[in-house]
Amino acid sequence: MPTRQTRTARHSLSGSRPPWGGYLSSYLGRILEAWFAPAPTLRIDRDGDSLLLSWPLAATGYHLETTTALTMNTAWISNATPFVITNGRNLVTTNRPPDVQLFYRLRRP
């Protein structure tokens, strides 16, 4: 009668975050690399009584939101002002209301 041989395969998944961003992992001896684009930076400039809010054109899918207070249960409101594309950036121009403090963020749904 022939002898039956059994092999046990060891599968492991380990990973680390390199300093340049992305993610490295090793699975079955192969190196897998995934890149995650950093969140875009929202740039805010003043032009008289207007605010110019812009972010890189390459940051697709982001929406501008605003709120009047930063608390634990902050309600963010989507900015309905359409953006235009200029100099490789998405640009929103909005009037700065007097005596109102506003906070802005970019969010990707």
C-alpha cells in the first residue's frame, strides 16, 4: 500500500507602511504594493470680500463642505457653489459673510 504524504501550506500576510506612503505587504513570498493618494490640500486665498477656495484638479471626487462651528456633532453642509477649473485647480469663489466664522473641508463620499 502506498504511503500518503500530506503537505501543510503556510500562508501569511504581513504588511508595513513605508515612509513615502502606500502600503507594502508580503503574501506567499510575493511583494504587493498599493498606492494611496494623500488627501488634497484645500487652499484659501482672499480677494477683497471674496474667498477663493481651490484644490488640485487631480483630486477627483471631492466635494467642498462648510460649517459654522467645530464640535463633536458638527453638521457639514455641501457647498452648492459650482467650481471652475483654472490653472490645474478646482476653484470656488464665495462671498465672505461679515461677522460669521466659517470652516471648510474637502470630503470624498
